[in-house]
Amino acid sequence: MNRFHEMSVFLAVADAQSFAGAARRLEMSAPAVTRSVAALERRLGALLVVRTTRSLRLTEAGQRYAADCRRILEEVEQADDAAAGAMAAPRGALSITAPAFFGELHVMPAVLGYLRAHREVSVRTLLVDRVVNLLDEGIDVAVRIGALPDSSLTAVPVGQVRRVVCAAPAFLREHGVPEDPDALQRYCTITAALEGRGAQWRFMQDGQPRRVRVDSQLTVTTFQAAVLAACEGWGLTQVVSYQVARHLASGALQVVLRDFELPPLPVHVVYPEGRKSSAKVRSFVEFCVEALRRDLAAPPA
């Protein structure tokens, strides 16, 4: 059997964590997928997959081999695209990651618009609130919010977002507007305490970044829940501007403590440099950059 085909079958099993799932994806029979992986293990003389009646997991050797297969197959695809030239039509599978809520609001509309124009491309999105390692997880394009570490990734700036404190106008009329971060202790507040983050709000005061501990009566685990409570008039909350953009535009929420905001957070579209030779990556990056720059051009109220 062709080695590239063996690699493709094994990688499909690794991604699907299932022989049946890989078979569906590859339009093969499940026994054929099982035989292919077994033949690969015999040829390599190494156990790649541990099978039980209910689950499948990769061995340590299998994890390393999957990473190598992904890199090799991507390089083959990039070589094909490069040989075909810049005018090659976008085709094949494209993997994209972005922060969960930002991805839902801004990246998914760009993905759908792109797919309408490129019917030979299929997209897998990974919308999660963690920094995904593009090379390890086989991701082609990522949208990142915040400062970027030095890396081999190519980054295209598309705009900025802010960390804002806001509340419903009715709440501010009843309780007044806080004059500085220290005044927050006198107000009802809503904190989105994500995993690994304490109940601290971040500000810039006297030219220095500052963390203020806020003893909130209401603590939630998602920013969406904090925004909903703020819209209901419960109290003040600190979120990122894109999470409340439509509420600020409608007047449901109002920003306070503007003079104490941290510098805006940059937003970038990033991808490994080698991916740019791929027609699908090149065309999606161009489409996504234009869409995000348009979305982020208007600052929140």
C-alpha cells in the first residue's frame, strides 16, 4: 500500500479517535481502515493504537508518528499547491481556530462567506479559549487576541479590542458612576472568573498597570453570563469590547472608567509561514483579514 495513503488513513483514525469515524471520513469500510493500520504497525514494528471495546487511544509512539504524518502530508500538499502556481483553485481541508465567543461573532461569518465562494474547500473550526499550538494540532489559520510571542508564525493585524467596564444605564442612574477603580468596592459587580483567573479586574492608573480585587456578589464562568446580568441591571462588569459591542450600540449598556482602561489588545490573523503557498490558506487569510478589519473598524461606544 502507498505509504502516503497509509499515513492518511492512520491520521484520520488519530483525528477521529475511531476506526468507524475515520472510515466515514475517508469513504472506506471500517475493516479496510483497521487492516491498513494493522499493516502499518507490522511494517513499523511498533504499536500505534491501543484498542478497547469502548475507546481508542494513541500510544506515545502513535502520537509522535501522527505529528510526523501531519507535517509530511501538509508539506506534500503545499508542494502540490506551489507547483500548481498562484492561480490554483482553493481546495481541500482547512483548519481554523479562534477564541470561542469572538469566533462565533466574527470568524464564523467569515468562514461561511468564504465557503460560499469556494465549494471545493471544507473547513474544521476549533473555537476554544486557549492558545492552540498550530503545528502540533494541525491548524492552518488562527485568530489571536492579545500580544503575540516571538515565533515562526506570520501575523497580519486586523484591529483592536478594549477591556471595558460597563453597566446598564438604569443601574448607573440609580447608583451613580464610579469615579475610579477603588470606588468599585461600593458597587454591585459581576465577575467572569474563568479557570486559572481570580476575581481581579485590570486597569491602568497613574501610568502603571494595576489589578483591583473585586468582591463580587455574583461570579459566573462565562463572559456571556456576565453580560446578560449587566444588561438586566445587576451591576458593573469588566469584559472585552467585542463581547458587548451590540449592547453598547443599542444603548443597553454604557462604558464607565474609560480613563483607566488598559491599552487596546491587538487582533491578528496568524498562520505558519509555509502554509502561505497553499491556495486555500492564502485565499482564506485574504478573505478573513478583509472581513475582520471591516468588523473591527468601528470602535465600541
